[in-house]
Amino acid sequence: MIDDGTPVPVLDNHLHLDPDHHRGIDAVHDFARLGGTHLLVVNKPSWHLGVEADAGEDFRPVFERTIEIVEEASAELEGRAWPVLGVHPGLVSRLVDERGYSAADARDVMQAGLSVAAEYVERGEALALKSGRPHYPVDDDVWEASNEVMRHAFELAADLDCAVQLHAEATEEMTEVAEWAEAAGLPAHRVVKHYAAGRLEGPVPSVMSEKDRLEVAAERGDPFLMETDYIDDPDRPGAVLGPKTVPRRVTWLLENGHEEAVRTAHVETPALVYGIDTEATLES
């Protein structure tokens, strides 16, 4: 918790923890020591945890291991952590290119995995769903299958009244995707694009916590979140941003007069998107 006159909640909206193969709770300690209070922990891609899924039920161990590490993380924080569960959109390529699935069959496996993830949200064991589409070029049938997976996530989230985090291509314009969500009954403000720049039309941006991106987001004044996309991968120890980054960037924003932006990213937008209260969940 960063105390700049009044305590400031500090939320990393998207990171991964690997309790079995890399740092796990040690990464949470780094985050908390610098003033971090809240985490949204997204399950790692299923194949990174040794799961080669052929059916929706195959994802269940991935989701349950994520929930376990989130419970451990919450015990280390002044606030708490929440799980975000779903199917990484890159799985479509693994299924089609490496395992010989048709695009339609890959779609069915991924949609079934999302339906299993939705069970955990429905029971209150997870906060939101994760879906998206490849951020790299793919064949038209794979692209369409991926969009159908994403639309399935929107339909599930609309029924559950929860948010969806998207992994997708680098862009500042996703109004069509937001319209798909709205058509499914999910308000656009409950759709979050992770790994976003400081500007985005359509979903709410979860801004990578680099200073140039954050300056754009702060100056725009629209709802946004902050993240590191920390991947906790022993083979890529320096990849993306480390767990200390969001608390450090919050301090930097406060030092540069962006108190309103900090409140937007760590109090108001989490309430808008997820219905969570980061102030009330701080320990007194």
C-alpha cells in the first residue's frame, strides 16, 4: 500500500504465477514490498502447465491450480488477489498446426474450456474470464474460429454478469469487438484488452506499465487499468515486466501529479469493470 497522504490501493490487472516451476509467491512478495495490494492472476496457457487439452474437462487442473496460488497470494497482500480463468487464444495454433485439429474442432475444444471456466465464476471462485484471438497472422478459418471462441466468452460473461479479459492483436481500435460483446448482452465496459497501449477505442485498456503508455492514458482521462503481464517463466526470466513495476509506476504517477489517474486505474475502473472495491478490501 502506497501512502501519499491517504492509502492508495495498487492493482496489477494481469499477471501470471507459476508456483510449481518458477517464483510463484516470491513474485507476490516483491509486489507487496513495493506497495502492491491487489492482483488479478490469469491462468498460464494450459500447455505451459503440461496440459494438452482435447476436451473442456482437461482444463480443470489448470484452473484449480490457479485458484490455489491465488488463495496463497491473497494471504500475502494487504488487499487480495482474484483469479481470471480462460483459454489462451494461442491454443488454436497449437491444436491446428501441431496436433492436426481442424479449425472448427479446435474452436469446439476452446469453447468447452471456457464453459468450464465459467463454472468457477458462477460459483464465485473466479472473478472473470479470459479469451481473445491470435496476435499474429493466421489463416482465415483459424481467424474466424478464434472470433467464434471470443464471442462464446462474451455470451458466457453476459449470463454471468462478469468481465472478459482479451489477449489480441496490437491495436488502438476494437470497436467491432466491443459491438460483438454488446450484441451478446455484455456491456463494452466489461471487456478489457490486456497488453494495451494508452489509447483504445472499444474495450477498456489494461495498459502495459511503461511510462510513455501511462502518460497517454493519464492525460486522456478515460477508464484504464495497469498491468505487467508478468509471465513467471524460468526460461524467459526477463520477459515482459517484473512484479515490482506497477507499484513503482504508481509512485511515479503520483510524483508527477497524476493522482486522479491513479484513482481511475486502481479504484474507479476496477469497480466499473469487475465490480470490486479495492479500498474496502484493504486491511485497516
